[in-house]
Amino acid sequence: MRITGGKLSGRSIKCPDGVIRPAMDRMRESVFAILGDLSGKSFLDLFSGSGTIAIEAVSRGATNVELCEKDKIKIKTVLDNVSVTEKEMGVKIHCHFMAVELFLKRCKSKFDYIFFDPPFPYKFHEQLVELASKRGLLNPGGIILVHRPEEHFMPDKIDTLYRKDQRVYGRSIVDFYTYKE
């Protein structure tokens, strides 16, 4: 896997042991092009896997970046991968190794962008977005992105958030939720 854009573009990322479904390069490149410049923005990468999405966010300017991954087998690889951002860009990615559901219940920070990328068999996408909304984890004007398989339905409205965009990448879909403008 490689970083698709920004200051770390082209950098190789290790794939951890265990079950992983890395986000396609084309999908990552497209999503980050839609988001644009992330300079000074905060970003939360949930179900992080290898840490690639968090690294992409830093590479494109995000400065307050956190990730969450529950699979303990991935810890060493994730820490090795994210160390590049601190070494080369002076931005530390804060890593949390626990269940995403528990992290969301405990989290006290707010983010400009929250990226959910659960394993495709996961069935609680809507509930996670609702939990993030109810906990007030998204800054005004922020966006929650949900990467899911096409067979998992997502409604247009979840709690106080509305779907403002949707992109299809093969059998993958990325939904963009934000507060009503």
C-alpha cells in the first residue's frame, strides 16, 4: 500500500497481520480529493487497520489526528507506520487500541472529520454514526465519512446529521454526513 497524496505521497505502508481490508488506493485518493486541503484540521480514523487513512490525513495537512483499532495483532505495524508522520512532518498520530464502540463512548475530543471503515461484515454503521452525533464528536461544518459495502443500507438522516454526498467505488460506498446547512 502507498500514500496517495500530500507531502508523503508515494510512501509505502506496511500491511499488518490479521484480518484486513485496506481501503483501495483509488477510493482513498478520490475521498481525500473531495475533502481538499486539511491544513490545521482534526481527523479521527476508526477501524484503522494499518493506519493508512490517518497517515493520508496528516500527509494532506491535518495536524490533530487520532486513530482507533481494536486488533492487538496490528499494534506494532500501526505504530511503525504512523511513526513516519512524526519523523518527517512533526505530527504525532495518537493511537488508541480498543473497540471503536468503547472509544466513542469515552472520547472527549471533537473532530472536523471522522472516518469509519469497519470490516465489511460489520452491521452497525448507522448506530456508530448516531453515537458520534449524540456524543457531539463532530465539529460544526465537519463531516463523518462511512465506508461500507453496497448491501448495507444507510439512511439519509441519522440523529442530527444528513447525508450530503455519496460516492460509489465498485461494491464499496462512501457516505458523507454533516449537520444541515
